[in-house]
Amino acid sequence: MRHVSNNSAWLGESFVDCFSCERAQNRNWNTLAISLLRRFSLRRQCYGSMASGNISLRRAGFGSTTRTGAWWLEPLLIFLGLSAFVVYSTWAAFQGAHYRFGPYLSPFYSPELFGDPAHSWFGAKPGWWPTWLLFSPALLILWAPGGFRLTCYYYRGAYYKSFWADPPSCAVGEPRKHYRGERSFPLILQNVHRYFLYLALVFIVILAHDAWKAMWFTNAAGQVSFGIGFGTIILTINAILLGGYTFSCHSLRHLVGGGCDQLSKIPIRQRAYSCVSCLNRRHMLWAWMSLFWVAFSDIYVRLCSMGIWSDRRIF
Ligand code: FES
């Protein structure tokens, strides 16, 4: 129980709510300094307005808040959006079929390491693959982009709120009494994000190459010619959006701008830092647009391959 001198109970609750909000923010190490500054500033406001009397600050119960807006709407939408993506992508990854149509390859299956002997990097399904285990080329590679998203600083803040209610939203009471930080197991594993970033950068190159290959069509006579179809545009947008998401990563921002006292003395790094920072301001937007589009790209290739949709050639 904390005691501060103030004659406003509302201010006391607000202090607790904001304190809870800061704890959520502290899980993101990149915002630690900002959080400390805010806390310092908040305390100055609270103590600065002390007039007389003592009040007891209490821990807010689960879901209680002084917020008046629809604070639950954003976590709910995030819960529905992420759940839909996880269910669909898991289903698609286990299909092992209809992931290629003409020059198009579904991003869920790229790179195709093993699979179709005519197109995969290393040939057909490997002999060491357990016979009891379902084989799908997507299962060999999806752990990398999946791990990149799972450990993303933005998504962490989003799914901690939406799936664990920890807290349900900023300044809203949470269901547990103890703070589970990211400095101990298992959440300390989230720090592998920077290594997933290195893999994600390789994936961007591969997906850009897929978009390039989607511009080369083979006719019935076996002749290859340049062209643009709806699928070409969809796969190109997919590479751009995933590139925007990856190049706006907080870890990349630290990689290009960190460990240097005077960035201005290294112009190339300063320019790179400015570019990443510019993209980083819209990281959440990149995250959602790329998530939606990568699923849509798979749906497009899948439905064309199944004959449900037909691909239109622009030229
Ligand atoms: S912080 Fe979101 S991808 Fe790195």
C-alpha cells in the first residue's frame, strides 16, 4: 500500500493506472528510457499538485479503469486478426499442395527447399523425413518468418494485451498480481528477435526474386516471355510490404544506428538510420498490411492453382 498526500481519489487511481501502463511499456526495452522519463514527469505532476490530506492507492481490479472510451476495441480486433491469421496460415502450411501456379509461388512456401523436384532448391522430399510425419515444404521454412513476427516488439505489446490481458489495455487493471518481465525465462527468449531479423533480411531477397520470376511466363510451346499478370502485382506488393515491415524493425534501427556516439561522423550510417527511423514510425502499419497481404498472396496462388480463380494477364 502506498500513501501519497493528495485530496483527489481520482488522481490516486490515475497514478496507479499509469504506473500499470508503464509496466507494460517497460517490457519493451526500447522504450525503457522513455518510460522512466514519463514516470519521473508523472510523479512531479502528482507530488506537485499535493495540497493536503492522505489517500491510499489501491491496485485496480481486473478490467477496472478510469478510461471512458472503448479501450477494449483495439485488443479485441487484434485478437481476432491474429487468431484468423494463425489459423489460416497453419492450415495452408499443412496442405503441401496448390502453392504454385505458373511462375507464381506462394510466399508461405518460399524458398521451396524440398518438394517439387522441378522447382525446389534441393529436389524432392528428403529420404530422412519421418514417414509418420506429414511433409509440406512450408513446414521447413515458416518457423523463420513466424519467429520474426512472434518476437517483434510491436506484436509483443499487442498480443500481451489481447491474448494474455497483461494488461488488457493501457491503464486497465490486469488479472494477476505479479509482474512477469522479459528478464527471466521464458520471456527472455524474446531477445532472439535480432537473430530472426538476420533471417528475415534473407527472406526479403528471396521474395523479391520470386516477384521477378513472376514476370516470366512460359507458353504452350515452351517459350519464356516477359509479362505482368495480377499475380505478378500481388507478389510484388507482397515483397514491398514485407520489406517495409522488415526495414522498419526496431532491431534493425539499433543495428544501423547503435554502438556509435556520433552518428553524424559516419554519413552513410546516419542516412541509413534516418531511412530506418522514417519507416519505423509506421512499424505497426507495416506489420498489419504485410500480415494481411502475405495471407492474401497465398490465397490468390492457391485459388488460381485450384482453378477457382483465373489469373488475368495485363500484357
Ligand atoms: S520490432 Fe517488429 S519486426 Fe523487429
